Amino acid sequence: MTEISKTEFEVLDVLWLQHPATANEIIAKLNEKKEWHEKTVKTLLNRMVKKGAIGFEKQQRTYIYTPLLERDSYTLKESKSLIERMFSGKIAPLVAGFAKSDELSKEDISELKQLIDQWEQDNE
């Protein structure tokens, strides 16, 4: 699967939320959080097209971009990669680290319990 940099991910995240989109629409959305230069975004878009992460359609003089990577499959791949690199493929130390630093909310814990219960039911 395609490797995406942090800044490319920010652009892709905009496209996942709102697509298809023109470069100007993407720039406007990115600029809601911090200032992005037009040339920078257009360079990132071109790089991502070459990587196969996004596609485009030309309508007259305007390029309209769409994501080619699915958000769920990309985030799953990245999550597995992180867990493999940082925790030798084990999820428990990751969750334990968040629990010890009080980063887990009651809602997070409830969702985790539901996921575990569902997993146990599906794998009995």
C-alpha cells in the first residue's frame, strides 16, 4: 500500500471528508486549521496522484480530485504498522499505556469493552 507523509495525510483527510473537490476547495478547507500555501498543496496533490493515493478528472481547466485509498483500509494498515513497530505486534501494551496516563475516557473504556464482548461472541 502507498506510503503517505503526514502532510499528504492532511490533504487526503480533507478529500475523505469532502470529495470530489478542486484544489481550491481543498486549500480552503485546509486553511480553516492553519495557513497552507497554494503551491505546497498543488505539489502534494501531484505527488499523491503519482503515488496512486488520489485520482483526478480534468474538467475544462480545472482538476477535480477524489481519494483512491479507502480511509478504513488505510488507517487499519497504519495502525497495524504502528503496533508492530512500537509494541511487537501486541495491542495490550498500547492500551495499558493510555490507561496508566489517564488518557482513556469512560466512553473509550465502554467502547473497548463492547468491542471485546463482540469479538468474544463472534469467535466462540
